[in-house]
Amino acid sequence: MALRVALLPGDGIGPEVIAEASRILKRVGDLYGHALTFSTHAIGGDAIDRHGQSLPDDTVRACLEADAVLLGAVGHPRFDDRLPAERPEAGLLALRQTLGGFANLRPALCHAPLADRTPFKADRVHGADILIVRELLGGIYFGEPRGYTSADSAYNTLTYSRAEVERVAHVAFAQARLRRHRVASVDKANVIETSRLWRTVVTEVARAYPDVVLEHVLIDTCAMRLATAPTSFDVILADNLFGDILSDQAASVAGSLGVLPSASIGGRVDLYEPVHGSAPDIAGRGLANPIGAIASAAMLLRLTARLPREAEAIERAIDQALASGARTRDLAGPGEPYLSTREMADVIELALVDLHDRQHTYHAV
Ligand code: NAD
């Protein structure tokens, strides 16, 4: 198949991890016979420096013409004294809204070789495999009216419509069908009206998925259970605010921020990005873990390109690399040797080729 991917490396470690993720994507294309084409565009601080704005029109146009967007990260402390609208992050927020992906998918997986690298006891976190589906374009982050009534008083508005809840709930149930057929829908229905609507609508949507088990979990209980029994979850469905908080908490089962991917789907063009930021403290030194970006590329192949075999090949190559002991600095223990960004991607690429060759040999036999 043919696939046009717009690459937005951005700032800090963004260009380093996107270079490796796009290299892996190209390799998959070569191995499995897909015509993947790439174009690279500016966003964030890099775009402010070169074009005077964090989201240039050319970048928007290129993203809207692409089949998918793969973004690194944006942000740098040298912009910290600017107004929010003039900072690199404004470009990313504007892009997310323009592309319109309302369902933010954040898998948090405990790779077995990393079970001893998390803040949890290894036996508690071993086997944890959670997918957070977060509503991304509604809720309290966007509700109007909002603002200050005085220097001492401020307010926000939390609204959800039936349609907004329905569409993201369908994504969660559809994802559960591809996994372990369980959805935990998070709300605060004992206190908040929008949560009561959320619970009612999710319950109605669930009727279309009789093979998926639905449970409603209060946000506070969910936070506690993520720490005490992370393996008890499959898909977690949450609104914008709860999902934002829970997805960072769930990420702790993974061992490092550097391994976490994400997808924002359901809009005009799907957007894929590692969960981490631009990490200015390690930028330009080959210390970034490229796995979050490479796993985001795998999500792109599964969700946008509908190439599950190729997506799984990347995910298995990551597992294989980690099982072989390959570690970037964030994953290495004190005094342990570690690989550079490029070297980690090299190990993953080798594993990918090895897996492909073995599949090929198997089919030939
Ligand atoms: P961060 O995610 O950039 O870094 C947090 C810590 O994790 C740092 O110690 C960093 O070295 C480490 N880290 C992050 N990614 C890593 C990787 N791939 N490999 C190894 N270590 C990694 O968060 P921050 O320091 O709070 O923010 C830095 C900048 O990034 C800020 O300007 C912030 O606004 C921006 N940011 C952007 C995004 C995004 O583009 N989606 C997300 C979060 C933060």
C-alpha cells in the first residue's frame, strides 16, 4: 500500500527520535513491500526560529494532505518567559485541534524485561497492559465560559454533549474488541452531572458491544487501583481531564517515559507522537530513548494504515531488543552500560529484519 507520512521532528530530542522512528518505518516499507513516503516540516520552537510562528501554514497544509502525522516533541526553556500563545506548545495544541483527533490512545505496557525498572514491585506490575482512551477535544479544557472574575476568583466550565461521549466510547469499545474485551469507564458520577451523562451514554453504547464487559469506576478508585492492581485493567475510557491524569499515572507501569507511544485518532488526519516532551536536559547527546517514537510508528501502521502484521513486527522487535538486554540510559541501572539513541534503533532494526526473515523462511517452507 502507499502511505504519505508528514514528519514533524520539533524541538530538543524530537529530531533525534523521529530520525530513528522514520528509519524503522522505511525499513518496514522495504521489507513488506509498502510505498511509504515522507516529508518533513517545522513545528514548535524550531518553527518559531525559522518561520516566526510555532505552526506555519505550510506545516498545516502538509499535515492535512498526509495520511498520518508523526511528531517528535515541542518546547524549550528559552521560550519560558513568552505568553502561552507565543510558545512552542501553542503550535502543537493548534495542530491537534486542526487535525481533529478526538480520541487519544495511550497504551501503557510493562515490557517483561523492564518489570524491575518501575516504581512497583515487579510481580505486581508484571503483565500490566493498559490502553487509556482519553477524550481529547472536549470537557473542562475547552469549556466556555472560563476566566477570572477578579484577581482572587477564577472559574472553568465542564460540559459534554451526548455526541462527544458517544464517539469516544465507540473507539474504546472497538479497541477493547481487539484486546481483552474489557472497558473500565471512569467518572465521578456520585458528584458531577457531566459524569452522570457520561455514565448513561457509555452504558447505552455498551449495548452495541455485548462481547465487551463494561465496568464504571470512580476516578478516585481508579487512581488507587492503578497503583495497587494495574493488571486488573484492559481499556480505560476517560474524559479529557481524568484521562490526562490517569494516562500519566498508568505510564508508571512502563519503567520510563521514553518508551510510551500515543495516537490521536478520529479526526481529519491521525496524529502519532511519543508521550515524552523535548527533554532539553539530554537533547543532542544521543541519550534519548527512541522506543516511544518507534512504538508510535507501530500504532500508525496499525490504526491508520491498517497493517497489523507490520505493526506487530515493530512491537515484537522492540520486545526482542529489550529482552536481549539493549538499554538506553533511562533504562539502564546505575553503572550499567547503555546504548545511544541510534544504537538502540539499530538493535530494533536488526530484530525487525530477523523476524521478517524468519516469517519469510517459514512461509517458504
Ligand atoms: P520531558 O518529557 O521532556 O522530560 C522529563 C524527563 O524525562 C527528563 O528528565 C528527560 O530527560 C526524560 N525523558 C523524556 N523523554 C525521554 C526519552 N525519550 N529518553 C530518555 N529520557 C527521556 O518533560 P519536561 O522536562 O517537563 O518538559 C520539557 C519540555 O518539553 C517543556 O518545554 C515542555 O513544555 C515540553 N513538553 C512537550 C510535550 C510534547 O511535545 N508532546 C510533552 C511534554 C512536555
